[in-house]
Amino acid sequence: MAVEGARGRAGWQSRWRRPPWLDATGEWVRDRTRLLDSPLATHHVLLATTSVLVVIGLVMVLSSSSVEALTKTGSPYTYFKNQAMFAVLGAVVLVVASRVPARTWQRLAVPALFASAAFQLLVFVPGIGKVVNGNRNWIEVGPLSAQPSEAAKVTLVLALALALTRRRDVLHQPAKLLGALVAPVGLTVGIVLLTRDLGTALIMMAVVVVMLWVAGIPGRWFLLAGGAAAAVAFVAVVTSTNRVNRVKDWLSGTSDSATQIQGLQWQPVQGKYALASGGWWGLGLGASREKWSWLPEAHNDFIFAIIGEELGLPGTLTILVLFGVLAVMVMRLVRRSESFYTKLAVSGIGAWILTQAVVNTGVVLSLFPVIGVPLPLISAGGSALVLTLLGIGILLSFARAEPGAPEAIRARESVVARSLAVLPHRGARRTRSTKGPR
């Protein structure tokens, strides 16, 4: 019986041959996987993923803001033009930041911290500071406006990474470490809390927790830190009537009754309507119904809902996959970096961008109460886009310092230089052309 079974298997295997397309597919997958062995793989994947997210963001800002822009300004392209202008500025910032040596960011941490604190304090200056949705987190000078707390996210990461690196000898003694954390946390998170911007403060506290975990702080101290953060969040909520109502509405759920979805429940309910009306495949790019003054902030905090309505499940999954790729590249960069400071700074920037993405999509899906956090690289907002691209530029700077990356960059530059050297110079061509026949 065993012999017959073996013969049967041999006969089946002889009759079945691997189709050529299967071998070709396997070879294609191996070639693409081999690309990740390059020292510059992290740099290239980060840059490509960021570029795709920014392009998608520009397209969706144009689609989601066209109706409101036409109503308020007479042109459907007003918000899109502003976002495109800041995207170009952010691209320049990204390129410049990526060329800054990794060690320079460590030296800039302290000056940037105090400059950011001074920038944040401008929100309390009469005539400059501006209150938006109950939060004093904007400054406005003439036609220009900015959100200083976005810059505080970058400086928090750089300064906290420096503080933890300098006090690496007492990381397992958090009581001694607290003094070193007062300046970077107090001058960033503390000022943001004073502006009553709870959403940004929660993102920044998440960044602090992730960086402390990467630094190797004992686990038991996270319970105390979590309790302290929960206490701060509780006080921030109960001292604001608007936040109390938002949390109550979120906990009570929503209803189809028109009288129960007015006010603070209106925005999250309309966001879910957008996702539901989009269905599996979406209504088509530009065909959103909710952007016709039904969904507030359709091009800002709730742009993910418009993506789901117009592009369906493929569109929303594409966004989530792209942020997933960013997460993988951040973890790869943390693992491959040799500098302790770099590991902390990379984890902090990654925690900032990815936590904000998770919170934003969670708010749209009603997993969290509305706290006013935009979707990084996609939501409309000039200062947020430029500062996020600055953060990506810093990641690219660290990626260019990975083991083997500097050598790969020099080799590539030498190849380009040799290629240009073989091209005839314009002056040489002119000289030869003026000579007469021999």
C-alpha cells in the first residue's frame, strides 16, 4: 500500500508542472523583498510613502472643501490652493531637514525648545492669540495664522530625547529622572494644557510615554505615569463644559432621532453617515453628499469620512496601509540605529504621527469622543502639514545615518559624478567647432 501511495504521488507530481507565471511571481516577490536589504531602504520607503499620502491629501482636500470654498470665497479652489502652497513649502522643509546631519538635531534641541515655548506663549498676547472652538491655540497676524502647538510636538521629541540621553545613567531611578523631564515636558505639554487644547496635549503625553518605554524605564512606573495622565485628562475635561458634553454624548451613543443628533452629536453622526453612504466601493471621487454643508470640518478633522464616502473601503484601507508602512519603517529605523538619541527621537516622531492618525480615524469611527485632532499629511491645515513634513525630514536625516547608508550615498554620488564627467563640456564643444579643417 505504501509503495502504491508513493507511486501515486510520484505520478501526480509528474503530471502537475509548476506554471511559468508562478515562478515569475515568486522571482518578482524575491526581487522586491531584496530591495529592503539596501542600507537606504528605510529612507526610500519613508519618502515614497509620505509623498503618496501628501498627494492623496491634496486630492481629498480639493474634493472635500470645494463646496465650502465656493460658498465662502466664490472659488472652489481656495482651500486647495492654500494647502498646495503649504505642501510645496513643506516639501522644501523636508528636503532641507533630511540633509541636516543627525548630530545637528541633538545640538538644536535646547534652542528649539525655548524658541518653541516663546512661540507658544504668543497665543496669550491680546490681538495675536485667537480662540478657536474654545481653545486658545492659534495666533493670527494679518492674513497669516499658525498653530504653535504643532511646533511644540517636534521640540518635545528632540528635547526629551536629549534629556533622556544625558540622564541615561539614572533611567532605572525615575525619581532622579523627574528633574530632567520638567523642562522638556513643562515647556511643551504644560503650555498646551494652559491653552485648553486637550487633544494635542493627549497626543504629546502619548509621545512621552512611548519615548520613556523605548528608553527602558521600569514598567511599574508607567502605572504611576498613566494614573497621573488620567488625572490631568479628567481635570481638563471636567473644567470645560464643552468637553463634558462631548464625552456625555459619546458615552450615550447616537440615535436616528433628529432631536438627539443636533449639537455636539451632529458631526460624528454625519461622519458615520458618510462612511455608510460610501458603502464598499464609494460614490466616486468628488461625489460626496456630506460635504454639501452636512458634515462640519469635512476637509479637516473628518476628511477620513469623506475618503470613505467617495472612495469606499479600498480608499480607507489604502490610508491605513500607508500609515502601517510608516509604522514598520519607524520600527526598522529604531532597530537599526546605533545612537541612543536617534532611537528615542525616531520613536517619538513615529508615536506623534501614528498616534494622531489612530486617534483621528478612531474619532471618525466613534471609537473616541471628538477632540479635534487632524489626520497627519492629509487633513487641511498649513502649519500642521509643514511641521509634520519637518518631522518626516528628521526621520530621513536619521535614515541617512543608518549603518551602511553614508557609504551608499557616497557611492551613488560618485557614480553620478563619473557619469557627468564623461559628458563633453560646452566650452570644449565650442572650441572644437571653431577649429578649421586640418
